[in-house]
Amino acid sequence: MPNSFKRTLVTAALPYANGPVHIGHLAGCYLPADIYVRYLRSIGSDVKFICGSDEHGVPITIKAKKEGITPQQVVDKYHKIMGDAFNEFGISFDIYSRTSNKTHHQTASDFFKTLYDKGGFTEQVTEQYYDEEAKQFLADRYITGTCPKCANPNAYGDQCEKCGSTLNATDLIDARSTLSGSKPVLKQTKNWFLPLDKLQPKIKAYIDLHSNWKPNVYGQCKSWIESGDGLQPRAMTRDLDWGVKVPVAGADGKVLYVWFDAPIGYISATKELLPNNWKDYWQNKESRLIHFIGKDNIVFHCIIFPAMLMEHGEFVLPDNVPANEFLNLEGEKISTSRNWAVWLHEYLQEFKGQQDVLRYMLCSNAPETKDNDFTWKDLQTKNNSELVAILGNFVNRTVVLTHKFYNGKVPAAEKFSKEDMIVLEELAKFPSKISEPLEHFKFREAISELMNLARLGNKYLADTEPWKLIKTDEERVKTIMNIALQITTNLAILSEPFLPFTSKKLFSFLNINPLTWLFAKKTNNLPTNHVIGKEELLFAKIEDEQIQLQLQKLENSKKENTPAPSIPPQKVETTFDEFSKMDIRVGTILEAERVPKTDKLLKLKIDTGIDVRTVVSGIAEWYKPEDIIGVQVSILANLAPRKIKGIESQGMILMAENTQGELSFVVPTKKDKTNNGSIVK
RNA sequence: UGCGGGAUAGAGCAGGGGUAGCUCGUUGGGCUCAUAACCCAAAGGUCGGGUGUUCGAAUCACCCUCCCGCUACCA
């Protein structure tokens, strides 16, 4: 840690209290944060580790409505599940608070007020959709309608997932509220915006000072600031009744934007932990602020929150934001809604006492530089061939031999051979071999060095063969075993940040009180004749059946969650006359080719019987050009031509779309009886 | 569309101008204290593709392909 800082405040992203915690959260944020903090504690740094549940925002109110309970009941439930799971997993928060509590409301409110009084906000009146039945304004995501660009009837208010275009909710045709299904009305509303556009130069200067941040983080920040129109003003209040009330006149029915209030949660939690000296950590230049987050949070922690802190004026800014990428599960994105996840609270139940197995797996396979994949097979391999075979086995060999030769009494090291000296020299290098990468947030490298220490131990035993020597040179064996025990002691010390449960067990095998990092350099941690504890296996093998069980579980949730058949409701009634206006023909595809620089588009040449024309169709995901030459399709022939990607499309191919959004041609079944130009009616 | 990150042995990753490296897996050997564990050795890569800069490129520049993410409320 840079010497210019006297203390460190580490925060881990406040998990959103609408679902439990899964391995993605852990690998991305909580585990690296915990390892870092435990390390800092071990070297004697002044550090506080802050977290809590993020309990505001629209999704929680929706969930409450769906389940017929209050938002408070929703957050109470998940706050407990998450807090308990973190605790049992060994995430060593100094405090796990929550944003629905009083301290936080007060703190967030004061913070807003301070910015408000300084003129830090701009007021803007905008028109927003309002659901009269549900009596609330609608976030863009809770409005669906027909996409004005591609006519997809299930576009969201912020984006059409079909054609990928970014939308405003007001662009949608036939907008509907997903809350009540009713038709929302436009209503004027006033909100307070943080003028990020004006703050851009300050923010840019701040980011430029931190080019040492991880490439993914620094790159993202630069990208936001420099690309396009730069930063845009962003609303810091919302029309909603669940959250921190906006503390100014004329703001009834408004709360702070959840992303305004959430990071302030770090401050509130610190206050709660240290009512008297929380300012030491937040308002003192000798304090270092570090945010652990996942990559989706980069913009809030690197741009918006620092901007808020700058404008407030009394706070230190984040010194580093070591965001990780994402973790996939068995090759697919983790998804809460599809239940494609390994939930921490379930793991803890199904793998009792095996916290460190998951910690080891998630750390050594952490998505530090790019997205990574978690597979159960890997977890089994890592457990069986690394934790069991290398670390567990070395410790077991050492403890067993000590009991066998000396009844558990630590033998004295008398004379060191050259071989011993080399091993001791190597041993002495490990504290820094591990701490150096840790201080640069390279957790994978650090934990692999830890395993190398166990390898060193195994090799030493294999090279010196004390079980043979005991017959010929008892004196020499004493030294060997003493050194093996010293290696074990160092493993106990150095494993603590990564594998705290293992570390604890090791100290109890050794029958000494836990030691901190600085002791790893000492050679007298185990006095001669000190009696060590009984052997016990450090890690158990994980059998194929256990892995199969987990895979089966995932398979099941896939089955249960895949269909989600939401058949769109029938459209409004139409007439035969109106239908007759559509001139639908059978045609044959003569040519087909990909439209360059697009994912979905094919350029088709179609013989419609009437003529041969060009049609651009968004079907490239479902049909390969070479496979569809000569295929008969239905085409809406009298649709007004339209330019797509610079090509004039003269008609539209009719497609059947299933609930999964997969497309298929609508074709006549009697091919020989339907000549090109046949009318569909 | 724009932007960011990534592509290196069967798998997972590190390296960022000068004999291509680690872990796991595989194969052969050694050992038997130890959870069929441990130790040694070997095989395995034209470092996504192309062009260029250079005495020399996995590394720098330009172009291309593919994966992931962001484009403003799911780590």
C-alpha cells in the first residue's frame, strides 16, 4: 500500500435486495474485496470494510406488488438471506448495513440538500408516462409497446431488443404499462439533474489522474467521457414513493434516484460503524477509498459518485476501483430471472463446511481481465488436484510424520544442510511473492503463489525423504521436520486472506494462536517441544456424484425456465376490407446474401410472379443464404418500399415467430400447386 | 452504430520488441510418509487472420474476423 495513506476504507458494491447472492457477485466483488481487506488487516493496516443492502428503486416495488407484500417485507427478507450468507461464507465486513435504515435516510437526505443548496443541480420538467391505475410514474423499462423502427410489438420503453435500437418511451406505438396493462398517459414532472456535462472537465481531470487503474476500468471511463456527446445531465430524483424522500420543497412523491442514494450508503454505513470518527475515513486526505464492484457499476463509481463527492466538496475521491468482469456459469450468462446461477445460500447448505473450496475456485478463476466461466467440473478438479492433493496432502504428511516420529512434539532444527538453506530462502520469499500481486489486485496470481508454497513443501519432503532417513540419520530428520512445520506455519499465515477457514484449522492443527503476516518471516513461531494437535483432513475429495447432482439441478432449472411462454394477446379487431389491402403473394428466393456490417440482415432477390425484386429481411440469425435459394416464401408485396442499410427493400417476407423469438418462413405446403404469384388470402 | 475489454499448448491463464511461460490434464519414470496422494521428466503452441515498421514482432502501427460488455437501474 502506498505509504502516503494512513488508513483505507474498502467498500463492496451494495447488493440489490431483490434476490439472493450468487457466485457471480462473489467472484466479481465480495471475495476479492474480502481477500484484500483480510490481507490489509493481517499486515496491521488501519482498514474498514463496508457493505450493506441496497433496498430502494423500482424493481423492489414491482416485486412487492407481484408477491402481494410491502417493499419493506421484500427487503427484510433478502437483507437477512444475503447478510447471513455473506457471514457464513467468511466475508468479513466490519459492518453490513442497509439503505432503508434511518441513518442512511438522514445521510442521503443531507447530502442531497448540501448539493441542492450549493446549486449543484439543474431542474428540468419533462413529460413522463404515468400509470393511472397503479398511480405511479413508469420507468422506461416498465413500458412496452410497438417499436417504431421494426414493428416489434414487445419493445421496451428504453430499447427494442429485436432491432436493438435505443428508444424513448414516448416513441413507442400503443404504449402499455407492464404494471397494470393499462394505457399510460403523459404527465409533466419536475426532477433534479446532476449536470455531468458541465462537470465533465473536472471528471476528466480526475480520471486522467488514475491511468493506473485496471485497463477495463480506465478504458470504460475514457470511453464515456470522450465518445459521442460526452457526459449528459442525469436525473437524481425519481417519481416514486419507495426510497429517500427528496428533502426540498415541491418534491412530494419524489425520492432520490437509487444510484444517488446507494453509494451514499457507504458513507451511512461507516457512520453507523464509527459514529464518532467516520470522518477520518471519508474526509481526510490521508485516507484511501477503494470500491470493489462488478463491471456493470463502473460508471456509477468512477464518474457519477466521484462527481457527487466533488460537488459536495468535503470528501475524498475513490483512489481505485478494481472492477472485475463477469463470471459465466457452464458457458452461459448467469441469470437471476432464469434461475441460472449457483446461489450462495444453497451452496453453503449443500457443501457444508466447504466455504474455502468455493473461495479457492472463485479466486483462482476470477474474471480479472475478461469474462470467465465457472463449471462444476473445474471446481471438482481444483478441489481434488490442488486443494486436496497439494495443500491438504502436504499438511497431512507433515502432521502425520510429526506424530509418528515425535509424538507430536516439534523437533529442534540443529544443523542446516545446503538443501535446507535453499528451501528456507525460498520460504522467506513467499510473503512478498503473495503480497506484491495482492496490492495490485492480482488475486489469481497471489493465490497461485500460495499454492506454490505448498508445492515447495511437497518437493522438499520428496527430496529429503525423512521416512527413509529416520532409519539412518535421526538428527537430520529433526531439522527436516522442523522446516516442514515452519512451512506449514507459513501456510497457515499466508492462506488467511484467501482461505480463512483453512487457516484457522491449520493454526489449530499446529496448536498455536493465529499469527499475522509479519510472523511469516520468523523462524521461531513453533518453539521446540511444542506439542501440535491431531491430524485431520483439511479438504475432502469431491466425488463425481456430487457434481452430477449440481449439473442436474441446473438442467432442471433450465427446463423450468426456458419456455416462459408469453403469447402476446390478440390485437384489436380488424375488418376483412382492411385485411384485403394486404397483397400477400407466394414467391421464390432466387438469390440471397448477407448485408455487410449487420448481424441480422439478408439481401434477397425474390421472384414474386409479378416481378423479380429485392427484399432486405432480418433473418440472418435463422437462415444461411446458401440454404434458402429456391425456397418458397410468403411476401407482402404492396408494402411501401423502404431503404434499409442503403438498400431499397421492396416488400416484406412473412415470418412466424415463436415465444423465443425464433423466426421461420411461412410457406405453402403444396409446393407444386402454388406457382409464384399465388395470392395469400 | 459508436466505444471499451479480450483472442497465447487439450482446458484455464501469465507475459507486452531479442532462446514462448505457469497451473490442471495427458504420457513415461521415481517414491511409498501421505486423501491411488507426492516428486521428476517428456510430449503438446507458425501466440485469432492479414499487411506494415524493425537487424529482430506474441509484443508496436494499420486492416479484418470472432467472443464479451457498455451506450446510462440486474454483481
